[in-house]
Amino acid sequence: MLRKLFLGNDKNLKKKIYIWTILSGLFYSASSMVMLMVTTNVLGGAGGDDFSLGLMIGQQLITIGYFYIRNYQVSDVKQIYSFGDYFTSRVITCSIMMIAAFIWIFVGGYGKRESLVILFVCIYKMIEALSDVFEGLYHQRGRYDLASKGVVLKNIVTIAAYMIALIITKDIIISTAVLAISSVIMFLIFDSAVVGVFDKVKFVLDGKKQVSLHLACLPLFINQFLITYINNSARYAIEALNQSAMLTVYNIIFMPAFVINLFSGFILKPLITTMAKLNEEKNYRGLRKILNKQKVWILLLTVICVIGAYLLGTPVLSWLYGIDISDYRLELCIILVGGGFCALYNAYCYAIVIIRKQYSMLISCVTTALLAAVFMPILVKAFGILGASIGYMILMMIMALLYIILFEIFLAKMEKKSLYEQ
């Protein structure tokens, strides 16, 4: 019964894919913002500090859980690796993620409250990473609507459970524990009902294939780990100054940065398989055409979001979070410009993976991460949140430019080779 309810039918599938893509993007991207908003309103700034810390660490460590095999999985149109291979890989990476979480907590020397919050948020994020490999299967088999539907349902239930627990108990430890438990339950309910239609869930420990798969995706993992570090570099710099109140304010004005990437993803993500097929067919003109349209879409979104933020951003965010951020309008606008560059490099990240030149991305990521490590602490110490905002924008701009240059170099070589072969 649940399977039939979740699967639906194939009528108007293309329309359903776009609708569910939009809904999943909205629910997933807004989830952290909504939980932080409720936390600060119910528990005040101190509760928001604890949740922000757990979320920051969880977002960094989930890169280990993902190992960023999803993009490789959904563009594996020849099915070189079986779902069993991808599932086994994800079990391994999620296990390593949780080991890393315990090490982070131990080394960080956090108190009992902070340690438990970090642990429960990391479990919540680990389940998110485990769900992702199932969503990748649905995506690969032409049912991206199903992958998106799972994201929506899981987020509705887990966020509602967290909010209810927080309002009733006013205890951040109990509430994050409920968040973790509800995420496990929803994963079991949804994916166990659906996955059997597409493939069997089995642990296939083929050492040769696992090494090959992880080596192929290693640059994606390193790339995303560094990107997450770059995105969090301002937060780490603020935390190093022991400015918890500043961290909460920065988190509030940083949350809207996801909007541009979110809406640009609505157009791009359903086209990933199409882009992979264009690459297989050596239709490089079609591939570039999709990316050029994406650039125009991102520019338009960025302009609209910055104007909206300038006019209404800080009053709305102050009201939503119950914390006055009226003095940070300029910083908010700067961060949104950075969000536009972030959406741009994400689009080219997909493209570089599709043409299987993912190792080249390390050039831009390592370069930008080194710049973040050196200059972000200086900017934050000197200019506070303004320095953090400017630093984020500059880092995103550097990433986007380097990704575009790399992609154009490789595509030009591929076009030249294709013409020669003809």
C-alpha cells in the first residue's frame, strides 16, 4: 500500500519531476533555516549557538558520508557499477563519517550539552547521506520525482518532530535526539517501501570495484570537503574568536545564500542525465547551450535576490529569528552576491563531472581553500561580520572563475578531437 502511494503513476512524469524538484529543493534548503529560526525563538541566542555549532560540524562531516558519489551515480548511464556497489560504498563512508564525528567531539573538548547536540545532528546528517544513495538510484532510473518526493516527506516529518519536541521540552538535547530518531524512522519507512521496484538492497564487498569507484570519486569528495570548509571558513574564524553571538548573527544572514543555488538547481538538476547523454553523443554544442542558459538564469536570480534583500531582507529575518540584525543589510547583500557565484560554480561542477575531468577540480578547490585558511581569519578579526561576508563573496567568485576556465579548456580540446576523428 505504501509502495503504491509513494510510487504514484507515470502520467505527466516530466511535469511531476519539475514540481517535486522544486518542492524538494525548497524543503531541503529551508530545513536548516527553519530549525535555527525555531530554536532561536524558543531557546534564545544561546540555544541557537548550540544548534549552529552542531549544524556546522554536521555539514562538514556529511561530505565524508556522501563521498560525493551521487553525481557519478546518476550520470553512470552505462551502469558500470551496480546499485549494490553504490550501496556498499555508502555504508562504508557513513561509518567513517560517524567515527570522524566521535573524534571531532573528543578532540574539540566540548561540554556534555554541545557534545550530545553535535552527535545527534551528525546522526541526522548521516541518515541523510545514506538516503542519498537510494535517491540516486531513483534518479538514475528516470524517477527523479520519486527521489525528490522522499526528500520532501522525510524533511516534513523530521523537522515537525524536532519543532514539536523543542516547543514541548525546551531542551536542545532531547529535541536533537528526536530529530535523529525520526530521520531513521522515515528512512526505513520510505526507502524500504520503494527501493525493491528498482533493485535489490545488498551489501556487495567487491574490493576491486570499491577501490575503483572511490578512486574515481575521490576528487569529488576532496573537492566537496574543501568547498564545505570554504563555505564554513568564516564560521570557523568566528568560532576561533569565541564570538558565539556573532556566529548566530552570521548564520542568520548566511542562510538566504542558498536561495540562488536552490532555484538554479530547479532548472539544472533534472537535466543532468540529459547532459550526460549529450556528452556521450559528443554533442558539445548542446552541452554548452544548457550551461549558457544556466548562467543567464543565475544572473537574473542574483539581481532579484539582492534587490529583495536590500529592501526587505533584514526586517524579515529579524522578525523570523527574533534577533535584531537591522545593522547587517550590506553584509546580507554581499553574501547573496557570493551565493550567485556559488550557484555558478555548482553548475560547472556538474558539467566537469559529466565530462569525467573531476580531478581537475582539485586545482580550484585547493587554491581557494588555501586562500580561505590564510585570509578569512584576518578579515573576520579586522572587520567582523563585514569581513566574513566580503571574504565569502571573493572566495565564491574565485571558485566560479576557475571552474569555468577549466571546463572551457577541456571542452575545447574535446571539440577539437571530435572534429579530427570525423
